[in-house]
Amino acid sequence: MLRDVKLIRFTKIFFIWLLFLQTLELTAQNIPAQLIDYPDTIFKNAVIVTLDNHDLNADPGTIVEALAVKDNVIFALGTNQEILSLAGPETDVVDLQGKMVLPGIVESHTHPMGKTESIARQMFGLRSTPTGFDLRMDVAATPDETMAKVAQAMELLLANAEPGPDDWISISLVNVPEFGFSSSSDVATLMSARKMDDVRISKSDITEIVPDYPFMLTSGEQIFGKTGEGLTPESRAAEKQKNVWYHITVDAHGDPISTPLIEISE
């Protein structure tokens, strides 16, 4: 009799545990995975540009209000209400107050004046070649001396030409090893540096000299040497000479035409 009572009690306990485990399983199946593994951080009240349209166009893709992050990985995007509903007891909520969020864009080396420019011109129906005036001249020993040369060159150009409002003016500073500029990269350090305080030729310096025109001050390299040694007759004719202002126009096919305008005396 006692044995039968124990068996009945054991059977009841077993079925209760079985029912309990089944209930837990059913409950777990009905709970969203995000609530079981809730986010570390939620960013809300933002303009989140996802850039999820990877076609070559101007579409920024889906734009949402909030995102959730777990273990440094974005795993949910949506409205404030949708994303806040995923918050757990230890989720940090950051209010971005309408600020924009973009994906991390890692581009360590880019040539905006190369293929990117060509694609943009095709997309937006722009001229294949910008018109204007172009000069290649040696960099000077110091930034002040270099800018003095730029000022003299601009004075000579404006005395002999009238740039239009759409004309670009470009001066390329060629490296001079005797002055410590072994390559165009060395010259580029005059206009760019890791810290703005280290920039030796700034935008404001250039604006004082060229206030009214689109202007580029770049670094260039004398690849073939000052005498043009190593050039074929055809490439020598195509190679722009130093210390000469060229007027850049385009032909009927949109190809550039470089016409010597005036020579700068050193």
C-alpha cells in the first residue's frame, strides 16, 4: 500500500515537471530572440542612413530612426518604438537628438580627380574636361617663397587673360630635390598634414591670392627631368612645359585642348 502511494506521488511529480518543461519550451518559442539576447546599446531619435542600396546612384537607401547593437554588431534597425521594445534591463539607450548616423566608410587612398570624377561627369551630364588655366612650376624653398611665386603667377595670368566664372585655375607645384622635396608626396605635405596646425599652406593663404575663381593648388612631379630627356617627339609635344600658363578648352568631342598662353620668367 505504501509502495503504491509513493508510486502515485512520483508519477504526479513527474508529470508536473514534464508539463512545466513543456510550458517553458512553448514560452521560449513565443519570445523573440532579441528579448532573450537583448542589445547592449540602442541609438534612438536619429537619421540613420543605411546606404543599403549598393547600386551606383544617388539613392541613400533605407533611412530609419533607431538601431540596436549587440557585441559591436548592428542586429536591428527600425522606428524608435520598434527598437526600444527590444531593450533589456542593462541596455544603454543613447538619444542622438536628430543627428545623422552613417556606416563607417574606410577609404585610405582615393583619387577624386581620376576615375571617380569621370563617373560623376557621366552621371550628371557634366563636361568631360573642365575649362580654365593650368600652370606647372617649381616649388620654392619655403612656404612663404612658394606662395610669393603663386601670387606672381596669378598676377601675370590676370594681366593676360580674363577667366570666366566656370573656368578652373590650377597650379601644380613640381618637386625640387635641392629644396628637400624629393617627390610630389613631399610637396603635398605643404598643403596637407595629419593635424591642421601642421599645414604650412592653408586655404586662407590661397584665398588671399585667388579670392574669386575655382582654384586648385596641387603637387606634381617632373617625371622626365627638366630637359624632357627620354620623351618621344609625340609625348614631348603633349607634355606641358613648366613655367608656362596653358589655356584649357575643349573640342567638339569634349577632349581637352591645351594652348600655351604666356611664359613665366624665373
